[in-house]
Amino acid sequence: MRYASQRVAYPYFAVALLLFGLQMVFGLLMAAKYLGPDPLIDVLPFDRAKAIHTNLLIVWLLVGFMGGAYWVVPEESRTELWSPRLAYFNLALFTAAGVVAVVGYLFGWTAGNKLLEQPLPIKLVIVVVMVLFALNLIMTIWRARRLTTTEGVLVAGLLLAAVLYLPALIEFDNYTVAAVYRWWTVHLWVEGVWEMIQAGLLAFLLIRLSGVDREVMEKWLYVIVGLTFISGVLGTAHHYYWLGVPGYWLPIGSFFSALEPLVFLGMAMYAYYAIRRSGLAHPNRLALHWTIGSTVFSALGAGVLGLAHTWAGVNKWTHGTHITSMHGHMAFFGAYVMIVLAMVTYALPGLTGSRDEDRENGVGLWAFWLQSGGMFGMTMAFAAAGMTQTYLERILGIGYLDTQAKLQVHFIMLVITGSIFVLGVALFLWDFFFLAGRPVTAASQARPPGAAAVRA
Amino acid sequence: MTRRSARRFFYIGTALSVLVFVALTIDSHRQFPTLTNEADLTPSVVAGKNVWHAKNCINCHTILGEGAYYAPDLTKIAQLRGDAYLREFLKDPSRFYSEERDGRLMPNPNLSDQEITDLIAFLTWVSRIDTQGWPPRPILVRGSAIPGANIGGAAPAAASDDPVALGQALFNAQTTGCAACHSIAPGVNLVGPTLAGIGARAEERIRAGDYGGKATDAAGYIRESIVDPNAYVLTGVTYSSGGRSLMPAHYNTLLTPEQIDQLVAYLMTLK
């Protein structure tokens, strides 16, 4: 840790991981509900569990991104953070809003709009949090008068994420129009500005982990982000196809979203190039695993599996089936979960004042492989369920409920592989909270160099 | 590629994409009123949309294919099931489905009569949105197109101009929705009774003592059942409620007299 204020990343990561753990509880519950009958149908029906599962994901990833940014920005701009106190306040506010929202969902307080279930007061608090967060980063960079391309991409991604949340605040009487603008937030987040955040964090990690030349990396970062927007902005149309929009969106959405895998191919090549140049010599092997893992899983999950059903002629049959769950789970895991875990793993030795070489790797590696294997299995279970559903329900015309009964074996696989995944998450949390050591405090940082880990 | 050209690629590519995207969005707004029948967007439809959101329906069901995959898609449900059926269903879903039999059950949404009216108005409006032909075949809730029901294979335009073939195409078409509730396989009762053998059964029914309709022959009985489902009501939880049939009563206006003739001709062949 070069700058004392990077310390604020620790509570961000801690909150993010706790919410990640909670998200798993609801995920497993939902998988079990697919097997039915559901003994909790009157206490916690599927719809509430799902709203909580997806909202926790969004909140903890955002908290993780913010923690990552608080680690990266001081280091890139070579300065202390403008206001650590504001950062702590922001975290408390965001966490409180998140907890209130989750408890609210349990009791049916919801806006009932997919992925944007947050009731209006919660949405407004989120806007405030994002504005304050942006203010803190901008003031830090402004004071240092130093902005690298890597952090520029990361910060621009976070700022645009805040701006693109605004369409979610508007209400439309026409459901079709509302659905179109809902995608301005949801799609342009996950297939636009969040990819910027991923690319920024990835560039930072690769530069640090492999020591590869910054000039080259940042040049290609422009190309990757350029491809993200060329494919992603017009690619929004692949969500429009059947909403009641003009027909020209079908070929446009098909063509441009088919380019989206190029972004992930670019990131994978990026990582490959960095390793070719400098090898895997960095002592933080765990962070290397998660970083490379992120490029592989996002290329597969977001790239290949997204491409699998993005063409309008295919999507016509697969739209609204488990094919979407297949793509969604691996894409989110690869692109966003793994990059946040990579950032956490990379920063953890610094945050806890230990040396990379001394970090126990066994539990961490098990966490990595159980999560990777579990997610691969879950994706396969969803894929089998989705293909069967498409064939039986959409092509042969067998009723929805009768088809679901025939998918039971895939849901059993989902519960098993999901449990493996959750075990991996539990190990990651155990490693973070119990094995990694206590976080560095202001007092321990004040000790003379050598006692605390001041690493170059 | 130099750093400068990489940066130029990013700025120009992004700017062009955003420009095209915004221009097409503006053009879409020009077309939304037609594509979504904005003229029919009554206060009741909007109120129904609010019920849809307040009850978190989208986190189990899909609508326009968007939502969760725990319950059936409802895009065309108003066309497939009709007003009367949906009203009874929404009052108490457990009368129609059970966890033991179907694996899933919808919790009672506890809606007032007004909320039910609004929700059905919303779903009816949704079912008429021009969805570019989606879904390509009707998505059924329960039951099956096999054996015998032959759903989805035939498009509304039939292969010949034989009235029976035209009637069969109509029976399977999404616009009529007949096949979504009636199987033509013997003994397969979906939401509505099976129509296997209806051509023969109609004859017996008008001769039975409890028949109070106006039909005098089998074809007349079938025609009467289509245009006025309440003329003779079958008892059954999903068939009728309080002596009133749950079948949509709009076929008189939905179909031309010629089309009704074709349907009758087709159903008369089921003996």
C-alpha cells in the first residue's frame, strides 16, 4: 500500500463480500424452488427471492468496483484520496440503502421492474451515493493533476454508470417504451460502461502483475473500449426485438451484438500478450488466477454464450427461456465477479500488511477452482435446461408446466453444481475474513517503515 | 496502430454509434403509437400496469419474453384465455393449479375486483402489441400440443381453400386461440373440454333433456357454442363459474360469418 488512504478499500471489499455471501443463500433457495413443491411459498415466494438475488449482485458488484477504484486511483494519480471520510460515509449510506431495499423486498416493498426493483426513495439515495463517489474521485485526480488512461477508463466507466442510472428514474405509461428505456440502464451498464470498468481494472492488474509496458497496454485499451461501444450501443437492440419496436432493430441488433465477442476476445488476447511478454512470475499467484480467469470466463460466458442466442432468428425461439440464465450467470461471473475478486485478491496483502509471498494460497486456490468449476457446471445445467425448454415448449408446443416437469434432472444438476460454487464462495470469504489477517489501521501505518508493509 | 489512431478509433466509433442509436430511437418514438396501439392506452390499462409492478409479477413470469423463468409467459395470455377465465383465475389460482399436480402454484395475489379488471385490461393491451411475430408459436401454460392437438404447425393461411382445411388453420391460429384450451385428442381435457368426437357428441347433446339452446342439428350446436358459449354450459372448475361459461364470448365479432362456417366445418369432422 503506497498511500495510506487506499485503506478505505478494505471495508468496501468486506461489505461487498458479505453481500456476495448473502446473494448465494437466495440463489440456492431459488434453485431448490425449481424442484418444487416449495414449502416457503407463503413466506418467501420465488419472486421476492429473485429480486433479492439480483439486487444483491448489483449492489455488491458496485461496492466492489468502488473499493477497486479507491485502491487504483490514488496509485495511478500518485496522491492521497481527497476525502477518506466521505468514502466511509458513502459506504455506510450505500450499505444502509441496500439493506433497507432487501428487507423491503422481503415484505413486498418493490417497484416490480426487472433488475430495477428499487423503490423510488432508494433509487434517489443511490444517485446521491454515486454523485458523492464521483466527486471524491474527481477531486482526487484534480488535485494531483495526473490522469492515466487506465484510471481514466475506470473512472469514466463509473461516472457513465451513474449517468445511465437516470433513465431508470423516469416512468412511462406505455410498457413498451418503459422496457426500451429500462435497457438504457441495464444493457448499457452490463454491456457498455461496466465493461469499461472491467477493462480499466484488467489493464491495471495486468500492468501490475506482469510488468508489461504501460504504453502498449493503454493503446490497446482504447481499441477494446472503442469496440465495446461500437458493438454495445447499437447492440442494445438485441433486447428490443420483440418489445413492440420497428422492424429495423432486428437486423441492427443482430449484426452489432454479434460483434460483442470481439471485445472479450480482445481482453483475452490482452492478457495472453501480457503473460507471453512477462510470464507468470508475480508472487501473488491468486490474483493472477482471478485476472486470467476473468478474461477466459467472460470470453466464454459473455462472448460465446451471448453470441449463441443474440441473432434475431435464433432469439425468436430462445427468448425468455433458460438459455438466458445460462448466458447471464457465466457472463456476470466472468466479467464482473471475477474481476472484483481479482482486485480484492491483488490488494489484500497490502491492505492487511502482509507480503505477497507470505499469503497462504491453498484455501484461496480452492476458492478459485470450486467457483470456476461450480459456475461451469451451473452454466451447463442451465444450457441443457434451456435447450430442452426451447425444443419442447417453443418448437413442439408442449405446455410450460409440462415442460418444466421434464427439466427436473437439469434442476437437480443446478442444485449440485450451485452448491459447489457456494462452497467456493464460502472459502473465499473465510480466507478474506479469517486467514488474511486484520486490516492495516492508521496506528499500525504510523509505525516506522519495516514494521508495517510499505510496498513499492 | 499508433496510440493516436487507437484513440481516434475509440472516439469516432463511439460517436457514430451513439449518433445512429439516438436517431433511430427518435424514429422509433414516431412509430410507437401505431405499434403499441397507444389510442387504447386507457387509464385502466395504466392502472393495470401499476398492479403488474406492485405485485412483482415480473420476478416469476415473463411478459414480452422479459422477466423470470419460474412461471409461464403472459404476452398473449389475454388472447389465449379470455377475460372471464382470467378473472376467475386471479381470484384464486389454487382452484386451477396445484403444486402436487403441476409442480408450481401461484400464490394468491389478493387483488380487488377493480385491480383484476385493470390487470386484465393491461394484459389485453399487451397481447395486441405488434411484437414482430413473437412468439412464433403459441406458448401454452399446461397441456400439450401432442398427441393430436397439432398446435402451431399450421399458419392461419391454409394449404388449400377447402373449408375444413381453412377451419383447421383457424382452430390452430394464435388469433383465435382455440387450440390453447381445447385438445382434439380423446380424453385430453385442457382448460376447456376436449373436442375429440364433438361432431358426434353434439348430436347427442341437443337431444338430451337438459339442453335449452336453439340448435336443431350438430352443426348448429357447434356454431352456437362458438358465438354464444353461455347457451349451453358444461360444469367444471376451468369450464364455467356460477352457470356462466369461462370461454371468451368475442368470436361473433372476432371472426367473419364465413370463418365461423369454416370452423364449424372442421369441428364437424371430429367424430
